[in-house]
Amino acid sequence: VFQHLQDIQKYVHIIAPKSEVELLKVYEVKD
């Protein structure tokens, strides 16, 4: 799961660095 999260983080970082934090927060809560 961590590997997948890292991949998403990289993808989001390229698309929108700001969304990265939001996405990470959502994943943290889900975890």
C-alpha cells in the first residue's frame, strides 16, 4: 500500500503540489 501511495504522491506532486497535502491527509485518515 505504501508503494502505491508513494506513486500517487509523485503523480499528484506533478499535477498539483497543493493537492498532494490534501490527498495525503485523506489517505492518512483512511489508513
